[in-house]
Amino acid sequence: QDQLEESGGGSVQAGGSLRLSCAISGFLINPKCVGWFRQAPGKEREGIATIISSGDGPTYYADSVKGRFTITQDNANNTVYLQMNNLKPEDTAMYYCAALSSKKRLLGPSNRYDRDWREACRTFYDYNFWGQGTQVTVSS
């Protein structure tokens, strides 16, 4: 079964650290990139970190987490990690990992399926496989 499964969430005090894991299984996913998203109550979902699955895995971060969070991947074990340091109460949210699969057709601005996949990864656009989420709570 093709799926992503997050783990590692929990409760921590401000300034603390957590490491989230995203285990990827199945052959259909075959990701171009894997990213982490989060959604706090009453707020829109936010893409915060992503890593290109091939080569040296360039990474991209939202400004809100840059310098505090690090995304890495273990391709041998099909797992992507998010190391979160210096956590703040505003980091409290449900965290999801998601993948943009190689077969996903990406609609471009001209209404044709010609969007560049690297741009889609970098801008957290149209990821099509999602995990169930893991809760992170940071207390002050």
C-alpha cells in the first residue's frame, strides 16, 4: 500500500527540540520531492520544508522556520526527517508530510500541464500523497 506515515510529534517547552519522521512505502509514490506542512487551528495549511528526492537533495524552507528546522532524507530507508530546534509556541500545529509523485501532472499558469516539477516542489504546489499527521504542541 502506498502511504506516508509520520511519527515523532509530542509536547515540548519553548526552546526545546523534536524530530519528526516520515516513512514512505509503496511504489506508486516514487516522489520527486517530500515536504513537511503544518496547520494550526483556524489557520491555513503552510508548507515549511521540502527536499528534492534525487541527487544531493536541495532543500527549501519557509521563512518562518529557516535556521531552526532542518529537513533530511535517508533514501536507503525511504524516510524523511524534520529536525525542529528552538521551538516556539507559534510552531504548535498538526504536522503532515507529503510527496509530489513522479507521475503527477502539474497544471501551469497557462492552463496546460507544463509546470516545472522543481518549481512545484519549491513552492509546495499540488503535493498528491499525504500522511495522517502528527501533533506538535509547544508550551511557553
